[in-house]
Amino acid sequence: MMRYSALSLLGNAFSKNKNWKPAWRNPDPKPHYDVIIIGGGGHGLATAYYLSKVFGVRNVAVLEKGYLGSGNIGRNTTIIRSNYLLEGNNPFYEFSMKLWEGLEQDFNFNAMVSQRGVINLFHSDAQRDAYTRRGNAMRLHGVDAELLNRDQLREKLPFLDYENARFPIMGGLMQARGGTVRHDAVAWGFARGADRNSVDIIQNCEVTGIDRDGDQITGVQTTRGAIRCNKLAMAVAGSSSHVAKMVDMRLPIESHALQAFVSEGLKPFIDTVVTFGAGHFYVSQSDKGGLVFGGDIEGYNSYAQRGNLACVEHVAEAGMAMIPALSRVRILRSWGGIMDMSMDGSPIMDRTHLSNLYFNGGWCYGGFKATPASGYCFAHLLATDAPHETATAFRMDRFARGYLLDEKGVGAQANLH
Amino acid sequence: MSSLVKCPHCGLRPREEFTIRGEVAAPRPDAGADEAVWFDHVYLRDNPRGENREYWHHSGGCRRWLVLSRNTLTHETSDVVDASTLKAEGRA
């Protein structure tokens, strides 16, 4: 497999770009693997990458029902951040942020990691206090955070509606190290890296059944035949309940659709990620010039990878409340991904009631920024049977034991997280 | 499902008029029921791919609780009834 460099670019340019090789192989499934990962999304590919690279497990397959990038990894708003409050969350997301910072050098692929800053706006005294507390918690964990007042914000973001009658903008909490990453390139980079470590990435291969012998998984049935394995790992966020049902497992998870939108291309306008704390609206500008934005989930269970118009209107309204100038901007595209909304809004990464089945899911709509750490920690769990030190709070039994990781504080209501 | 919901009392109404409570679960367990029963009731969900029965509150209309039978793959609703009729039939 070729390494990308200035020299390879130059060499290929002089040979008229005829010698570029595919970034990963397209192998047929082997009859047996040490580890099978169901789900070739960001988390599944990252797991395969770190499993092969850091933990030396090479006989690995990733089974993807569609093509690479067809699921949530290609349907999100590309934001990365580690501005978390809770003890169980913060070190994990900061670990993820540190992996993002070295990711491109690590897997030799340009993922366009851009630390342009993430600003969460606040609109009331109570919200300011909550963000102050969050900022302090972040700094206590060694994460950067800065509270900006209204004047500082006006200088940075002059186009916001500061005089909004209902939600006047009073300031914002900024994490300067937050930003955006090109989501497709994350999938491609991890896929290429895993492939280079001899991981088989098998596309258009849907798992239709799971074979068991007592409490032991022996393999999977797929649309491309039966494949046996020593360990089976689920990383199918969006379809977690569906796949878990194959082994009679019920989960504290509901599936909900979340839409993302992109506008027509504009001249440079917003150079950070901004979130509207009053409603639920977040926006950044892509390097092509399109505004990339999103809002709330649809609110009802869905497995359809599309949203409904009611939510389009809702998101557009929230966007207009924050930036009135958006009223003249045309929305070009919208797309919907299916989220695993868990009962406390936090992910689940753990072993299961079956001895060699491992579960990774429940990312709600925060899965993208977690991609590298999720892969690393899940690989750690698969290789050592012990949770990584930053992922110990994501245990499956936390609901039954009363150790909920409820960052938003709204209780056991999946559609409110 | 379009963005319209057919309320049995008000007819076709926009989806924004409704508040969604989620899956129609088994009836609430006794206060003294086993911990595992309560855990199941509060946290676990069937979350089916296909037909799902769920509570919708017509909060911006007649304010009745409805039960929708809805396909989670296609968003099509096949049946909408007032929650009280289900209760009378002992189905919820």
C-alpha cells in the first residue's frame, strides 16, 4: 500500500496520475476470524484500526451492510469538541480530542482536522452560571475553556442577533481546540489504515443472524455466507436494538432520526462552530463555503434514514433566531441518520451477557467527535477484556445500579437527550 | 408518515401540534415489584424496526392522549385511536 507524501504526489503528477492505487482492498470473507466487527462506520473502522495497530490483533474482519461512509459517519455535522461536565465523560472526550490532534500523521491521510473553535452561546443568568461551571470543570480536567462576554462575542461574531427579544445573547463558552473534521475522510483514513494492517473490510455484507453455542458466539450468518469468529463486536449505532434482538438482548436504547443540512456556498462568513444555547441549533461553514447545520431529533422512533419536514422548519426557525441574515440563504441538501438514543444520553461500551459478544453503541448524537477514542477504547476492551481507563463509566449495568451518566440532566427519556 | 397526523377527534393536523411520549410499554409494575421488573419498565425498550405502538399527546389541539400504530421504517401510520379506548379494552 502506498504512503501519501509530497513526493508521491509529485511522482504521480509526473506520471499523469495513472498509478494511484485503491486505498483499501475489497476481499471476500474468509471462513474464520479472531474478531468480527459488525458495522463499518466510523466506530467500527476505528476499532479495527486500533485493534490491529495498537493491540496487534491482525485476523480481523469489519462487516458493513452498505458501502463505507453510507451510515452515520457520512451523515453528521462534522463537529469535534470535548466540552463535557461530568467526571465519567470528560476524560474520555478529551482523550478523543488528543487523538484527533494527531490523527492525520498517525494514519497518513488528510482528514482536514480544523481546530477553528466551538462557541456555545448563553442567553440568561442561569445559563451563564451553568456554562461557567462547565468551563471550570473542563479546566480542572486540563481541557481549554474560555468564557466570552457579549462585547468579545460581538467582535468575533458580529452577525448574531444580540437583541433577540426572547433569547438575547449574553455571551458564550468557547473551546478553542474544538472544531470540525471532514467526516468521509475519517472513514476512509481509518479504513485504509486498518486495511494496511491486514484487516478485511467486507462491504455489502449484512449480518442476518448470529450463531451461538450456549453462551458462546460461534459466528455470524451474512448475505455473503456464514463466517465463524472467536470474538464478536457490535458497532452498529442506529441498528443496535435490531442486531441485539438476534441474541435476545433488549437495550436501554431508542432509534431516532437526526437531520443535517447544508446551504448553498457562501463567501467566508463563520470561522468557528456556533451553537444556539436557547434552542438546539449549531452551525459551521465548510471549506467549500456551504453552511453545515442541524438541530433537534425528530422525537419519535425511526429507522428511516430521512427526516420529516416539520423538523426542517423547526431547525430553520432556530437558525433565523440566531442569525437573521440566514433568511436569504437557500438550503441545498438535507440528510438523516439514525441515532441510538440511550436512556441517559451517554454511550454504552461493555461486555454483554454472552461471554464473547461485545457491545458499543448508544452514542445519541455525539458519536462523531468520539470516533477515535471509541475505537481505541473498544479495541482495548476487545483485546484485554477490561475497559480502557477513560471509558469505565460506560458500563452496561449502570442503569440497574443507579450510576447514570446524565450530562443533560433530563432522566430516562431517550427523546429528550 | 407525512407531517400530518390523523387525530380521531380533530382530523388531519400538523405534526407540530403533538408531543410524543414514546413506546406503549407494559402496564406500570406494582410499587413493591422486583428491582429487575422496574429496571425493565423504566429503561429497556423493544425499539422495533417495523410496527411500533406509541403515545402521542395532541397538546396543541384536543389535548387527548392518542395511541399511534406507526411503521418506524416507512413513517406510515396504520391506526390512530384515543388512548382511553385501548385502556377500556385492557390493551394498555
